[in-house]
Amino acid sequence: MMTADLFADDPSQPAQLRLSSEAVLLKGFALPDADALLNDIATITQRAPFRHMITPGGKAMSVATTSCGELGWVSDSRGYRYSSTDPQSDLPWPAMPARWLDLAERAVRVSGLSSSGAPDACLINRYAPGARLSLHQDRDERDFGAPIISISLGLPAVFLWGGDKRSDHTQTIPLAHGDVLLWGGVDRLRFHGVRPVAQGALSEREFRFNITMRKAA
């Protein structure tokens, strides 16, 4: 069951929404860094452009992806896995910006979740209107001891927070520009996804971007 506004009486603290025992949404936590984060994405994708990866079943993902950090997540006919090089260029992925690692460390500290170390992999997703992410588990990593840190930028989205089985009931969590969602511990392998992203108003950005940092190795 969700618990809201854990720090509602302290304006110096971000509003928190606890999805479950070890899953926390920090509302607007990344807003002060949002423009810099978007500029970083533009720089990263000059070296490692967005692409629609192919699932092992042969379908193109509706979400465009790229990566940065020591390891990047890839998908093709051979399956889902992490690679130290970009398969399009055979070059190492761009380095994860220091400001991203700092933001991840601060978010983990504020959330109160435990961690086994700093992220070494970062998946960057770009959602055009209509793009979605079906329910899945993040289980391609070797290290489940650190939480996943997910930063939302641009268009709003509806996050689906499920249980230990794909068939379990899902909660719907609205995510806005600058929100940071973390989950780890007993919640680390919960199923989750994103509903099809809606078209934004004329004043809003064209895409939703999602920065997802994790410890993979």
C-alpha cells in the first residue's frame, strides 16, 4: 500500500511516496538538475545514438534506447544482456556523467534504501507518444544489492508497479518531469512497466526520457 508525503511537514525535504517497503518515489527531486540532465543526454547520444533494439522474439521495441557507463544494456536475437561496448560502433559506451552519479547517491541517501555500491550501468530510454514498456523484471544484472534509480524527464507517464509475478495486481503511479523512483531490497525483482505515453500539450517536450541507473556487475 502506498504511503504519501513522508516529509510533508519539512519543506526542505522532497515529497515522498512509498510504493512498498523498499520502493520510494521522490517527487521533483531531479528538477534542479533537469536541464543539465537533458543536455547530457544530447551529448551522450552524439556518440551512442538512440536505436530501437530487437527483442529475442524478433520484434522492434517501441522505446528507443541507448546507454552510458561501464556497461550498457542490449537486446537482440541472442537475448538480453549487458555489454561493455556499443554493438553499433564496437566502442565503449560514453562515460556516465559525474552529476548523474552524484544525483543517484543523493537520491539513495534521501530514500533511506540500502545499497551495495555506485551504479556502473545506465540505460537511457526515449518514449515518443504511444511508446510503452510491457511488464518485466530487471534481472539481467549480477548484483541485486543496489537499488535501481529511475529519473523521469519530459512528457509525463504512468508507471505500472506490480508484484513478484506478472499476473499480480499493478498499481498505477503518475510520473512527472523531475521525479525520481527507486526500488531495491525485497522489491528489487518486482514486475513493472510503463503505459503508452500520451501526446503532450504544445508547451511540453516532444518525448519522455528515462534515465535508469543500476549496479549490473
